[in-house]
Amino acid sequence: MLLQGDIQGDAFWETRASSRRQETACHVAALRFVFGRQLGYLIPLLLFYIKFDSTYFYIHAISLKNSSQAE
């Protein structure tokens, strides 16, 4: 019974992730339609860059903190 629940739970989250991807694709398509093709391509790249950039600075801050503690 527990295994059955786990399988159903996994299927639920996979369905949820799939609908989330479709929703994101719809938003990107709407942005392309409203703002033109160039901006529609640019916004997801910009969001990815911001996320990547903040992750880089977070990792860099941790490494600086660790190096200052080592001294």
C-alpha cells in the first residue's frame, strides 16, 4: 500500500512539473507575441543570467568567508 502511494505521489509531482513547464512556455510565447521576438527570447535568458549570477556571488562569498576563517 505504501509503495502504491509513493508511485501516485511521484506521478503527481511529475504531472505538476510538466504543467509548470507548459505554463512557462505559454508565458514566454505570450511575451514574444506582445513584445516581439527579440525581447521574448531575451527575457528568459536574462532571468537565467540573474539566477546564475546570484548563485555565483553566493558561492564566491562562501569561499571568501572560508578563506578568511582559515587565516
